[in-house]
Amino acid sequence: MTVEYYASDMGPEFEQSARALADDWGKLGLELQLVPVQFSTFVTQYIVGGQLEDLAVFSVGADPDRVDPTYWVYDVAACGLRRNGSKWCDEAYSQRASDQRAIIDQSDRIEAVHALQEEFVEAMPFFTVVNRTYGIVYNSSKWENVTSPEPVAAHEELVNPWLAARPLTDDRWLDWAYFEDVSTYNPLAEESAVGWVRFIFDTFAKNNSEGKTVPWAAESWTWIDDTTLEVTLREGMLFHDGEAVTADDAVYTINTVVDLQPPAMSSRTSNITGAEKIDDLTFRISLNSPDAAFEITVLTYMFILPEHIWSNGPEDLLAWDIVADDAVIGSGPFKFKTWLPNEVHELDANADHFQAPEYDGLRRLALGQADAIRAALLDGTGDIATSVLPVASMDDLARQNDFLEFIEVPSHGSVFVWMNNEKAPFNDRAFRMAIRKASNKQRVMIEGWQGFAVPASEGPVPRVLGQWYNSDLEQIAFDIDAARQELEDAGYGWGSDGALHFPVK
């Protein structure tokens, strides 16, 4: 069996985690081959591409909108959804997971989400190993007011720390030591770097560091009824080419998304039927059905395209290279300047934005490897590093260098073990449960994450999400003997060489 995991471009934690898990899984009589996969390829082939062969060890980020339970019980678990890379399909579960979004009463919705977690654990199609602790390390001799976005990771969709940071020297460009995950600046098509692209294209709302949805490009919104939302834009917003942002642009964007159903966006926007203009700054969005998660998952995600540019674009808007056509025009706090793939991205600060940064520009260095990121911080080439550099390394760097400061950020980011539920033996619940019982979460926390993680609770919903997590779920202990017994009871056996055999038919 193959165990695919993020390669070293995402740091060493994933290989160390995969090795620790595979070592214990091998005690069940499995022969396992570890296969590192570069991050963007992993996203394309496995997370949204449905090409998982056997097992995978990887993480899903602590994105701001994922403080809502829909991502955890529906997006990665319902039949046929683009991010359901484990390919599990239970039609009844999927329908109930879809229905929970339409439950407007909060207490009723919590009850439904708790019930879904019970169903999920009973089926055990995949499981969470640890919940990640993220970190930020930055040059405190050059920058101040670098603030923690807890309880979510340092994601580009947030105000903190990116728009809050202030320079202390004449160097007014913030250099982010990172890696290359941008495949296109076309927001209709980008899947890996959606937050980065939304530095350029404003969204209607944002999630703040308290996990609350707050106005951004939208000044306000009001539910007219369960399926109609009226949105009013901020006055005075301009696109980067100087044209005014109006309701026409918002309506054009939403209706274009409805017409095209971009695969990169469909999981969040498929419930929208369209939008109509009310006046120059006001429009209404119509939904197919009520959606209790719409504000936190869609208003924070849906961007505004300039109609005067995109209505004159090519026939295939999803394939449009807007960098080549000099059409990377949004209304966000940064303006596109340059992109040298696998080298650097540069965004100029937009001084006309309602929340303009207090520095001149944001430069993302596509360094690729943790060692290169560490070196950039030490020689001053990089000012800040986040998720690629191991959190333990960030902590060590700050302890060893007075000019660096470390911020620890507990989060709902999760490391998953996926199993290909369409393929034997993973389509056998007993085998999946044996894999779960043979997974030592404590070992992964220590060997994989050097203590900068928390062993995950049962079920897909992270415990840190509070009321959404079902605290009544029975926790499953790591127990190799119990895992082997699970297999034996299901009819599996072992050869004289200790290799596991399928049940005798």
C-alpha cells in the first residue's frame, strides 16, 4: 500500500508523521511505501482530483470560514463533493449533512451537527490525527504590531497580521518567506492560494481573529427572507484602475459564477441562484434554499470582479491568463505588481483602500524549502514566516536570535488520514477501524510535530470549535492488539511471514 503525504516543501512534519503512523500500521501485517508529493500536486491530484490510491497523511488549513462546521461534516465527507478525496459515499449521511446548513435555529443546528459526528465515527471513513498549532516568526527589529490571528492560522484572508503590521525602518516592504502555491491569479480558477488572490480582489466580508464575520467590501447586509440577502457596498470604493466599484460589478460577478459554476468555487456557491441590482450600491442575492452558513462561508469568499474588464474577456473566462493580459485588477488592499513563478510575487499597497496597509508593499518569496526560509529570516531577506517553517523551528529561531519574535497560534487546522473508500480493503469498515486503532496520535504529536499540535478528538469536527464539537463521542485508544483483533473478528488472517491476508471467502 502507498502512503502519500506532503513533501518537504511543506516542512518535515508530514514525512515524520507518515513514518510514525506507517511504523505502527506495519504491525498489522501491512507493507507500506511512503510517497512524498509536492503540495500543489497533492491538492490537484488528491484533495480535489479524486486520485487517492490507498492512504494519505496531510493537513487542511485553519481557514477563517472553517470555524463553521459545514466544511468538516459536509465539504470533505459528502458524496461526490470535490474535496471528498477519500471517496466515501453514504447517501443518507450526505443528505443530512447538506440539510444542516438550512437549519436556521442555532440549537437545532448544533444537535444535527452532533448527530452527524456520531454517524461519521461509526462509519470511520477517515480520521483526524492531530490539530495543528501554527506559528508566526518575524523580524521585530523591522516590524511591529504583528498580531496573532488566533484561533485561525495566519491566513491571507485575515486582517491580522498582514494589514496590521507597521514598519520600524525605511524598508517599507514586508517580505514573506514562503513557497510557491499560486497557479493563477484568475480568482475563478485558483484553488491553492485563494487567500493571496483575495489580497487583490476584495470579498464582501471577512472573519476576524475572534472567528466573527464582519463587514468588508459590504458595509452591511440584511436577510429579507430565508433565501434572499440584501447587501449594501461601501461608498467610495475604487478598482485599481480608478473605476468605481458598484452593485453592477457585484451582480455581474455573482451571476458569472452561477453561470460558469467554477469547480474551484462550486462547493460554496452552488446554492446561489443569482443576484439583482437594487441601486448603485445595493443588490440582492437569491438562494435555492436557506443557508445558515452563508455569511461565514460565502460572503467571506466571494470576491468582486470589475465588470468593465471581465465582460470583455475571452470566451473561456476560467482559462483566462489575466497576468498576461494585464488584467489583474481588483479593489483590494494590494495591487498586483509582478510575478516570477517559483521566485517572487510583489503586490503594491493600495493607498486608496478603506483599510490600506501602513507600508508600501507585500513581497512573497517563493523559497520552497524550510532551510531556505530559515536562512532568509537569519540574513534579513525575509521579514516573516508562517506555515511552511516548522513551528518548533520558529520557536527555536526566536529563542536564539534577539531580532526575531515568535507567536504561537493554536488552531482548528487538522492533519487527516484519508483512506480510499472505493477500494478493498478500505471499503471494509472493520479494516478502516483497525487502521484507526493502530494510529498513535500522541506519537505523531511528538515525533511529527515536536509537541506543537494537540492529539485530535474523534470525529471530523475539531474540539476547538466549541459548541459544534460533540463532546459525548467515545474516544478510541491506540491499541495494536485491539486493531489486530478487529481484523481477526472480520475474517482476516496472517501468513507465516506475518503478512496480513484478506478474509477467506
